[in-house]
Amino acid sequence: MATLRLQINEKLFLRDPQETVLGRKIIQSSIKMIDELGLEGFTFKKLSAEIQSTEASIYRYFESKHKLLIYLMAWYWNWLEYQIDFATNNIKDPQERLAIAMKMITEVNVNDDYFPDIDETALQRIVIYESDKAYLTKHVDDDNKDGSFLGYKSLCEKVASFIKEINPNYDYAHALTSTCLEASHQQIFFSRHLPRLTEHQYKEGKVHEDNYNFLMDMILKTIDA
């Protein structure tokens, strides 16, 4: 099967990891290790040992593990928008497009054969546990100027456009969309670790279905569709 390549903002890396065998190995192993260790336990020293390379070689691609995290988040959101575009391409009804988009945002990801170096299932878990750390920093404004969050913003714009098509008079489509995107992974986290903050019961598959129903209910009732 042919492989595909997403266009990622060049300011997120020093050298494009998609272009080399070592770069792809860095991405593949970093997803595996961050998923297992968490961002706090993950270091370039551990990564270099895992890929049998040097820390210096990793720093030629990313200046810090924070930049690497931002890259992984950007890749995920770009990939998710690509999936939504493909699935909604021939759908005329905006409410149906919204339902498809939210289903894809909330469901358990399966690995995409077109991107064999990426474990999308593990990356989704990283989004659930670590994505807030990409922007809840003192230097968020500098990262934003570099375009670090363009993928997230683009996906938000996409879903907000569906909402505006359903109800052109609703004034807060972007605020509602960003709230739902955050809730799409926060509610999964809460259900597993802080269950008194949600009605979702953590059970693989069921919690994702509950999340979809909750978010669609919130969106449609809020915009009075």
C-alpha cells in the first residue's frame, strides 16, 4: 500500500523527521515511549537508548521534548482533519457532516495503513493525557506566533463551519467547537481517573460512545438545531 505524508509547519522542527529513516524512528519510538512513560518520564536520553542513536542526533531534529510534543499534537490534528475531509467530502447535509466529524473526533482511533510509522491509537492516548501541556506554558504566545497550533485551529475552523451552516445566526461557533474538542479528550481522562467529574463510565468503547452522544447533544441543543 502507498504511504502518505502530511504537511507539518516547518517551524515545529529543525529537520523534517518524515524525510529520513532516523527521523521516522524518532517519531515512532517517541510515541511509544511517551505513551508508556508520560511526558514527565520521557527524555531524549532514554529515546536515544531506545533507537540506539545519540542525544545529539535527536537534537538535530527537535530542540526540546516540548517541541517534539507540539509536533506530535500538530500531526494528530492534521491527520484527524484529513480523515474528516475524506469522510465528509460527498456529504451535503451539514448536520450529517457534523455528526461524522464528532464521531471521528471521539471514537477510538485505529492505525492508518497510509502512515505506517505512526501508531495513531497510542497517539490518541497521548492527546488525552498530554495535549494540554503543549499550550499551557509561559511561552504559549511565542509558540503561537510560530504557528505551533495551526492544525488545531484548522480543525476547529472546520467543525465551526459545519455549526455555522446548521445555524448561521449562532454567534459562538468557534468557542463551542474548541470547548467540545477539549472535552473530547478531557472527559475520557476524567472517566478513568476523576470519575466524579463526569457521568461517563470508563469502559473501552462505551466511554467513547457516551462522549459522542454528550458532545452532539450539547452542540445541537446549544445552537438550537
